[in-house]
Amino acid sequence: MRTVSAAESAEPSGMRVVTSVLAGLVLATTVSTPAAYAAEEPVGLVIGVRGQVDLPAEATATGTLPGALTVDVPRGEVTEVAEELRADPDVAYVEPDHIAHAAAVVTPNDPYYPQQWGIAKTRVNTAWTATRGSTLITVAVVDTGVKRITDFGARLLPGYDFVNKDSDPTDDDGHGTMTAQVIGASANNHVGVTGICWSCRILPVKVLGAGGIGSYSDIAAGIRYAADRGADVINLSLGGAADSRLMRDAVAYATSKNAVVIAAAGNEGSAAPHYPAAIPSVLAVGASTPGDARYPWSNYGASWVDLAAPGCNPAVNLAGVLSDFCGTSSSTPFASGVAALLATARPGVTPAKIRDVLTATSVKLAGNWLAASSGRIDAAAAVGTVRGLAIDQAGPVVRVTRAAASGARVAKTTPFGVAATDPSGVTRLELIINGKITQRYAGRAYVFAVPVWKFGKVVRVQARAYDRFGNARLTPTRTWYR
């Protein structure tokens, strides 16, 4: 390689003149391009310099970055040049001038994907570059049941049928199967449509009959069933005009078990609240068009509709025929699929935070038909935001509750109450006596009946609680005497 010696001039105060290797390379590539260089496609190198270095005027004129400069080197000489530069005392580092691209999108090969306009509209295809879901995340489809089709594979879990009171939640209407496809149809399998959350598991819970009609009591039971089986997201593409304490209690139970509950705003084109969507702790979803307007049939209301999502999404019906699945029953699973992506992208994120992120990152819409702080879902922005959040690393707040004060005498069999709270949900309690785990309970509060006579004259009691992310906390020891 040809080099040019550095100028033999006095060093300015606080500066150093570049050594021959660095100066020669800079001059060779900024003043003129030798024939040998032109014969090969050049490769860009970034050279970091130590401290302040007096670079040739030609290099400065090309817009040198502070503390670094870029040069082009023939592809065949990159290794030799880099090694020689790294040996130079004025060089801090040498690295390729890497190439960046605009944010990529993912295009699945499923035959009906080109008809899924909502994917690109909400930038789900960009969000897929970060996450496509996980089998650790479960979305419950509380609906007419779900048919076992190729597009779900082994991700379709066993469920329950509250209409016929059996363990066969097979769909006899089609509504639930199309809802499940919007959420989690497999991608890149050359079959059907592409779901939002490719890898999430689907829990089928049948609460509506073949005509798409069901009782509030069955729906409430289905919500509780889904929560008890660890559903991270509960999709309710259903609803009625009446409010209900039974339904509110079921939703409260599900949120206490750390599930995100998402429900359809309804299709009457009305501002009247629709339930369970209008329950404050439920994320109510309206339906938006390709032009970001409200579909005329979508219910609306700035006081209770929380989010908009594409209201028409293709799905395959029970006969295997592609249908245009439209309604807030379709926009709701779209939002549920994105919520599942968020749960995958940031393990430990709470349901409240998922809700906040979905609304805060949404695209504001005209028309005053949604909450002013929200808009149409933007999956890429939501996933990007949730990935930057800190995760829950704190154990639950746990205490041992009992009428008798510590130090009192206890009977042969004594009840010890244990209670715990945690923003992400409490999954397990343990009672520890004299250093050994004696009893466990899957929940956040329990009264343990303890045969203390088995533990000798001194009974030292502790309790430990776990949250859904495995964080644990142990109480201080309290002592009783028998």
C-alpha cells in the first residue's frame, strides 16, 4: 500500500500531527484515487482517533466526524489496512462503515395476506421485525368456540363449552373461528390468512351457541375460566346493551389474575354504551376504515370507546371459504393480537401498562368518536415503546395475618392467614414453619390450618409469595409458643 509521510511541521499546542499510515491513507483517498483503488469496489472504513489529531486539510474538508474519519479502501486490501491502522498509536479503533436500512417490513406468504389491508395500515408488518408472538402467551377466545384448523396447529389448547357443559368447545357458528384467525392464524405456511400473533396459543372458550347468542352467566363463567387458566389476553367479540354486576365481577376477577380484557364496542352505530366493553377496566374497541374513519355501524363514544382497529379483516369460515369478516367483532381480535405482541415483546409488562401503551401510541383520528387521548392502533409504535419499559423485578407485598399477637401461645391446630398483593398478580403463597415449607396455595390470600403440635414447643412462622414473573418476597419470622 502506498503511504505519504506526515508533514514535518511543529505540533500546535494540544494537537498531534497524524502518523504516516493514517495520513497516507487519508491523502490517498481524499486527494486523488490511484488506478489500483479504482479497479476494485471500495469498502468504507471508520477510523477513530485518540484525543485531538491534526488531520490533513483535505480530510477536514470532506466533513470528518469529531474523533473519527471515514475512508474508502479497495476490498482486497481491507484486512491489511485495518491491521496496519490498529497498530498506529493515534488510532483508537477501526470498523466497517456499516450500512443501515429503512425500517423493514415482513411479508408473509399466506395466500390471503394481500387482502389484509389492516396489517400495513397499523404497521403490524413492521412490529413483526421485533416480535411475532410466543407460545408463552395465551389469548382466550371467549366466543362461539373455535374449530381445529390447520392454521392453528398445536397452538390451539383444550378448552371448555359452557353452552353444552362439556369439554368440547368446537365452533358450530364460525364467528369464534374467524375471531381466532385474526388473532393468531399461523404465518408463512401458504395457508389462509396471517394472524397478528403468529406463535401465541389460543384458548377456546365457548359461551355462545350456534346462533351467536349466549347468557351473561355463561360469558362471566367463561371469563373466569380463561383467567384461571392463565390467559394473558381475553378477547370478547360479543356484548349486550345491559350493564351487569355479574359481568363486572368476572372482569374484575380476570384483571386481578393479570389478564388484559378486550371487548367489542358493538355494531349498532350508536353512542349507547355496550357491555362488557363499557366497563372501565375493559379495553373497548371500535372499528376504523382503510381511510381512518369510523365504519357507520361501529358504536362510538368519547367517554367509553378506548381504541380503534381495522374493522374488516379476511378470515376463512367453517366451510373453508374466505369471507370478509367485518364488525367490532373483527376489530377486537385485531387489538387483542397486538396486545399479545406487546406481552411477548416485554416479559413482565402489566395489563395496565399494555392498555396505556396501546392508547398512548395510537394515531389520533378525527370525528370525536373515541377517547380524546386515544386513536387507531399503531402496532410498531406500541411494540417499540413497550420494549423500552423496565420490567417488574420486585416481589409481592406479603404478610401473615392472625388475631393473636406474635409471642402468644397457640392451640394444637391454628389458622394462619396469609395475604399478598402485587401489580402483576400473585400466583402462589407458601407457609414456612421452622424453616420448612408446610403448605402452598395458588392465589393471593388464604387461611392455612396448621397442626402446630407437630412442630414442637416453638413455632416460627414465615410466608412467601410469588408474582407471575417469578419474583418472590419472604416475611420476617414471627414466633408463637405452644
